[in-house]
Amino acid sequence: MTPNDERRLHHILEQIDRIESYTTDGRSAFDKEPMAQDAVLHCLTVIGEAAGALADHAYRQVPVLPPRGARGQRNIIVHEYWRIDPDIIWATISNDLPLVKVQIEALLKDTGHR
């Protein structure tokens, strides 16, 4: 793994940790807190940017991270904000990010980088 890929994977983990801290009270609390929503969207933007810059071999090592998924979501948040679907954002938070986190942590541990 290249140093740049390692750094980007760490950035993704940092953003997932932040999202977890912003959403600990569940969906209904999240829906009522605009600042938490804004913070999560920013974190998802960073994740999408970092994921989009990963080399192909890094993607193969984190199979739950779809090559175009994170980047596509980032593009919607940044360029087509009117299409942001709160249900999709919450599904990303509750279903996708925990799996991504586990795989990245395992990869970094296996390579001695976490």
C-alpha cells in the first residue's frame, strides 16, 4: 500500500469516527439537528474525496467501499445538493460506514499501520 493510500484510509476512518460522534442519539435526533446534518455531509464529502483518490489496488482491499459510491455521494452533496436524500444519508451512516470502518481497520492492522 502506498503512503498516500494509507493516509487517505486514515482520513476516511477519522471522518467515520466523527460521523459516529454526531449521530449517537439516533435518526430522530439527527433529523432535528441541522448542525449535525451539516457536519455529517462535510464528513461524507471528505470520505468521498479520499475514496476517489485511492488507487485501484486499495479499493480491492476494501471490497465494501464501492469504487464510485463514495465519490458519487460526494458529488451529489457538493454539486447537486438539492438531490440529497436523508434516507440514503442515514442508510450510509447506519449500514455502510460500520462495514467500511471494520474493513479499513483490519487492513491497516494487517499491514501494521493502525
